[in-house]
Amino acid sequence: MCIEYDPQREAEAAMKQAAESEGAARQRLIQLALVWHRLARERRGQETD
């Protein structure tokens, strides 16, 4: 079973959740969004190679 993730969409969703959160939960969601964003950027780089 293969599940496709859209890193850009996941990053945006994590940032929306972070905007609605506070404290440690907000910080974790921001870090998660940054990881998804990096994955999206790497994926775009691989597609252009």
C-alpha cells in the first residue's frame, strides 16, 4: 500500500494548526511545518533534475 503525501499541502496544514495553537504545541507544529517545507523544496529540486 502506497500513500502519496503532498509535502507543500502538509506544510500549509501544519502552519494553519500552529496559528490556532499556543505554547509547546505551537512550537512543535511550526517545526513540523518546516520539515514538510524542506521536503517539498527537495521534491521540487528532484523534479527539475
